[in-house]
Amino acid sequence: MELRGHLDLLLLGTLRRTEPAHGYALIVALRDQSDGTFDLPEGTVYPALHRLERDGLVSSEWDAGASRRRRVYRLTPSGVSALTTKRREWRTFARAVQAILGPDVTEVPA
């Protein structure tokens, strides 16, 4: 499934539900919450998390309390605001696409 343009929204939304979370936990949550549709490789998720952190939408810190040291991510106030904006944009986009496509046509007319 093509995620171009939607990965940030998916990561921010998943992080909002699961924070604080390390990268692998986000990968598992995305896969589980989407019934396997978004089974993303680490090479896709971690660069996106680093970009979101660079852009000030997430923050991270090392969690040494686990069995092994790992980076834990949280939304920043700017990230919460960006998530709100991206959700609104997604809903507008989805409504417009649905208006063009119309109802799901699974049956062929006789």
C-alpha cells in the first residue's frame, strides 16, 4: 500500500494512542491496528520518526529502564497541533474522494 503523504499522519496518530512508545512498538501498533495493512519496515518508520523529531513534532529520550536501552518517542505540543490539522485535511480529502467515487459497487447490475 502506498503511504506517500500519509505516513506522518499515521505515526502521529499511533503515537497519540500509545505514547510514550519506542519505534518497534509503533511498528507493531500500526500493523495491529490496521489488521496487517500497514506492516512497515524499520527502514521506513525510523527515518520518519527522526524527521518528525527534527521538525519538532515528536521528542525522544533514551529509556534505560528496559532490558535494553531504547529510544522512546512522545508527541510535542506542536505534534498534537499538527495531528489535529492533518486529521482535518484527511477527513476533507476522504469526503471529496468518496463524493467522486460514490457508494461501493460490489455487485454487477443484472
